[in-house]
Amino acid sequence: MKKYLLTVLLAIFAFVARAQNDGDIIKVGDQMPAFTIVSDDGKQISSASLKGKVVLINFFATWCPPCQKELAEVQQKLWPKFKDDKNFQLLVIGREHTDAELAKYNEKKGFTFPLYPDKNRAIFGAFAKNLIPRTYLIGKDGKVIYAGKGYTEEEFAGLMDKIGASLK
């Protein structure tokens, strides 16, 4: 009976520990992972080319309701405020989407910022294992200064402040 009870307790502990794992690979203070975004038309953006810029990376999916709310805020508040700053780069990356899918989605939504494909989670997989939306703010030194998952208006407002402060 004691062995059975111990086994059950260990199983419960393992389950709780696993549930606590939120899929983070990259955390605040870590260096931005190396990656290259490749569009269907062959256009490439490498993380190395972003050196010295404040970079906001947002992972989303077209079917994700919290992602829709967050991208609407990016369109209304973030993009108009920071798009003309030469020291800022926005990368909104569609997890498991192609350029064609993103073009169709953008036609429906009317976003004025670019969307980039991550067809097989190659880029997402360097940052996290699961959960979207995910947002990472990278400082000019290439280190992560903000890592968020999910979406709330309060966190988005704080992110806007962090971007502004990082660009000064």
C-alpha cells in the first residue's frame, strides 16, 4: 500500500511540475536566438541584420482569438507610433502559416504592417515550445528585455512603454 501511495504521489508531483512548464525556451536576459525568415518569394531577414535595433517579435496564428485582439492593438496603437523609427523593427510572424495564407488573412484584416511566415515553427521553436500569442522585445544589445505570452490590455500598455524607453 505504501508503494502504491508513493507512486501516486510521485505521479501527481510530476503532473504538477509538467503543468508548470509554460514552454519557455528564451527568457528575459537571454540573447536573441539566431534565425532567418524566408518568405515564399525568397526574401530573407536574418536576426544578424537587426543588430543595434529594438526589435519586437510577435508570434501569432490566424485562428487564435487573443492573437486577433493583440494584432488589432498593434495596428491601432503600436505600429503608428513606432513604424517610422529607423531604430525599431517589428516582426509579426505567423506560426505554421505560408505567405499565401498570410496575404489572404491580411486582405481580410487590412493590417498595414508586414506579416512573415514560419511554416514549420522553425523560428518559433527557437523561442518557445507552445502557447501563442508570444511577444519578445529585444534591446539594441540583442538581449531579450520583455517576454510575454497571451494578451491583456495592461501588458500591452506596459510593452508600449518599454519600447519607447528602449528607443531613447
